[in-house]
Amino acid sequence: MQTQTVEFIRPVKPKTTPQRWSVEAVEELFKLPFSDLMFRAQQIHREHFDPNAVQLSTLLSIKTGGCSEDCGYCPQSAFHDAGVENRKMLEVSEVVRAAKAAQEAGADRFCMGAAWREPSKEDMESVVEMVKAVRGLGMETCATLGMLNDEQTEQLRVAGLDYYNHNLDTSPEFYGDIISTRDYQDRLDTLERVRKAGMHVCSGGIVGMGEDLTQRAGLVAQLANMEPYPESVPINNLVKVEGTPLADTADLDPLDFVRTIAVARITMPTARVRLSAGRQQMSDAIQALCFLAGANSIFYGDQLLTTGNPDVERDRALMDKLGMYPFAEKH
């Protein structure tokens, strides 16, 4: 695929004050008849976006394994024996090579993820160089590095970071069942620092971790009621990994996942709703329903941190089948 200059995708700003969503109101959306929910989500999606364009992001693990957090879903946690090797941070040159390959394959945003609780001073020096180098390729940049302080957010802003990803994971009420080494407020504080620094916020969660419908609605309400809500909202379906506490969790009904995408689109109309982890296990038909429900961003490439991601050829074939195209190729 020919490399081209990317026109950065700037989020559409809401024209009015965003609606406040109660958990009860979000839960009622989930309970709508499926066809009614999809129709409403598709209407809202078309008001704000080209319904056939999808934004392509590639995610690279720049530091893998050995994380000091105990997130029950994560194979990179030092608390779990999931067979993930603790590796040192990649060199800047390795990251640039990966970013160039992603760009040549059609990705316009490059995300860098590191497995740690928070970056050290030395870590930040390397990450800043990575951000500058990837930005220099003409790609949008995103990073997920754990908790940040004010100095670190400023360093990333100056380096030119476009998006910072820090997922809420689940609702406040269910959070303690999944993680014990970090408080929910810690996550909210980092997101507030990112927002104050002037970077775009990327924040979503994981469904299928054993939460009930009210707790799933609580996650969406928490995200939708941020002021403003995130410009990018990744919705992940739990990827069960042997050796993690959630490995034996019952599968989420695929249509319940589609409903989550639709509810995210309705409650956050101008956000990029990203179909994220778990996509490898989804059929083409379920992915098509997710796009119909308002998903308009995917992680694109061979690897999603430590779990597989559909390969480029499969993604391209699916987009061709659906008459969809990468945002950057049509804008």
C-alpha cells in the first residue's frame, strides 16, 4: 500500500452541553429492542460521521510484562502466571520501524503501550523521544503508560502526543472485584491531568468480565458524563488468558457486546468508538453489526499488546466486503 500524508482526525466538538446520563437511563438503552437500539445508534452516527469510514490505529507494546498492578484480566501482571515474559523497553529505532510499517499498511494513528504502574523519569525520556519520532512520520500519536503526574503530562504535551489512553475498565461499583492495587479515583485523576494539559482523552473499558447489566451501564455513564467525554472510546471484549483470574469467566453474548457499542455511540455522539480487544474472536457478521451500531475505529495489525489481533489482510477483506474504507483514504 502506498504511503500517504495523513490528515489528522480531529474530533467533532459538541455544539451543545452534553447530556447527563444516569445509570438507570443508560440501562434503559441497553434494554431497548435490538432493532430500535441499532436504528437510534445509526441515526446518531450518521449525524456526526461518514458511516462507511473507519479510523485505523496500530498498537505496539513498547514495554511488555512485569507490571506491578494486579488487574484480573491482564496477562502482563507480575501477580499472574500467564506465560508473558518480562521484557525491557524497546529502542526508539525499533518503535519507528514498527510505526513506518503500520503507516505503510494504512494506519494513521500509532499507539504505544507500556506495562507498568507509572513511568519513571528514565522511562519518560525514552517515551518522549518515541513520540517525537512517530509524530515526525506524519502519524497521530497515542500512548498508554499508566498513571501520570503533572510534570509527565506536560512532557508528553510538549513532545506532541495527540491522545493519551487510560481506560476506566469498568464501573466504580465493580472495579474492586477486578483490581486492588489502584483506586478508581487514581484513574480519574490521570485523565483530568491529561485533559488539563490539552491532550485528547482516549478512555473506555472492558465488558464480559462478569459484570451485570447495571454495572455495564455504570461504565458507560461514567464515561459519557465526563466533561467533556473522551474523544476516543475503546470498547474491549474480555480476552480470556490462561493464568489470569478471569480465565474461566463465562462468555459474553456477542449481541450484548454489539449493544454496548450502540449505547456508547448514543451517549457519546461525537466520540470515535473503537472496536478493540476481542475482535479476533468475533465473526465478520458480529463485526459488521458493531460498525452498524456506531463503531468507527479499530486496532489494525498483527498484535494488540500481548493478545492477537486480526491481520491486515482479513481487515481489508472485511472492509471491502462491507464497502468501508480507512478514513485517511477518503479525506
